[in-house]
Amino acid sequence: MNPVDRRTFIIASVTASLGCLMAGRAQAQLQKVEEGEPKAVAVGYRHDSHTVDQARYPKHAPEQNCANCLAFYPSDEEADEWGECDLMSDRRVHKKGWCSSYKQLKV
């Protein structure tokens, strides 16, 4: 068995750390939810709050959207229209979207 010198150990450690960092970033890029997905259909999610079926969801109001919902976490990038949602844990939702689980964010 060959002993590992300090230089080889440090290079291997840095390479492994960068690999883990890159894997974490790749995992952090969540996919956007599609309106036809079973999870989205179950809660009546729509990308645009103005297209919600008012007859099916009578409690919906036009000013309600994901951007002012308690479950929404906006992206770090100001221009990004998509953010994370507690209900769609593995998908991103549009900030102008809406679902039947909407809960007003108290500011």
C-alpha cells in the first residue's frame, strides 16, 4: 500500500469538495410545475391567477397569487418569475400563479 503525500491528499480533497458543491447546485435547479401534473391538478394550480375557474373556486380573488402567498419563496434573482412553494416541494411555481391552498401572506 502506497502512502498518500500531503499534496495528493489536498488536491483530492479540493476536487471532491468542488464535486459536492456542483452536485448541490445541479440539484437546486428545480423544474417548473406543469398545470397538467397530478399534484398541480389536485390543488387547481394555474400559472396565471386570472385564468382560474371562478365557478369551481368561488373563494378565489384576482389579487390572490403565489407572490403574496404564505407558501411561496421567491427566487434570489430579482427578474426570475418563478419561485419555490411548500406545496410543490419538487417543483417551482410562477409568481402570478394560484392554487386552492392559497393562504394570504401577513406582512
